[in-house]
Amino acid sequence: VLDGFHACIFAYGQTGSGKTFTMMGEGTIDWDQIGAQLQAETDRTAAVGTAAAAAAAAAGDEDASGAGRVNLDAHNPMLGLSPRATVELFRLMARDADKFEFKVKLSVYELYRDELVDLLYSGKKKNRPKLVVKQDSGGRVTVEGAVIADVATAAELQSKLVDCMSRRHTASTNMNAESSRS
């Protein structure tokens, strides 16, 4: 992802098998506190200086400051893949902010009964644009008509994902009380 590649996480499985739990986990986390810890970690690393950082990198040690990474398990040991990947992504972006410019864009889809649904779209269902999946001449897959959100912080990304999760199709089945049906 940090090398300019797009990334997709696709969860597939039987109803009730734990897809949502694996991706999102359970419980909550204070994203403002996580953001402050990420900023403090970045500030400590910057204070060490580039010479120490270069020496640490040559030795294979990412954290030249001696400061530990944000410990998500101390906040909530039941977090899923998405919040953990979000924190790591923004930590690495903050670490390399003096070398590169980063842009994070988010799109979230649900495949429901053979229809692609844009979960970032928050308007009326009857006005929802038709999504068209296409491949451009460079081989990149795009979804025409989709909402693509610019994201600046880990908290903003997770907030948008929570909003998207509330827009999923859900229904009760014999397998569990609430299934995403996607």
C-alpha cells in the first residue's frame, strides 16, 4: 500500500462464520487517544534525528527512538484486522511523512444478491447511482459511479467504516440472529 499499490480486503464465508468479527473485532477504541499516541511516536522519532534513524534502519530496527509502537491490545485486545491495519498504515505514513506525500482514499462496497452496493453512499436509495465495474487500459479495476472518500486520520477512516457497516444489508437467518447477507 505504501509503495503506491491499491489494496483490497475481501471477506468471504458462510453465514455466522466470523467474517465481521475478524474484520472489525468487538468493542470500541478511543481513536482520539490513538491519534495522539501516533503523533507522539512520530515526534519522538523525529527528535532522534535522521542519522540515528539511518543507523537503526541499517541495523534493521524501525524504531530508532526506542519508543514502542502504539499497543492496541492495551486499548482493546478484541480489535479486528481493520482497526489494526488502520493504525499501522497511519503509523508508517507519519514515520515517512518527511520523505513522501501520502493520500488515503476509501471506497467500500457490498455485493448483495449479485448487485454491487456503494456503502459510502449516504443518499436516498432511489437516487443511488448504478455502479459499473471496469478495467482501464493499464489493467486497473475501477468502479464508476462510486463515492471515493479522502481520509486524513485513522479516526476518520474508522468512523467512515463504522458508518458503512450500518448501511449493510442485514437479515436474520437460522444460522444467527443478525447476518450481513453480503
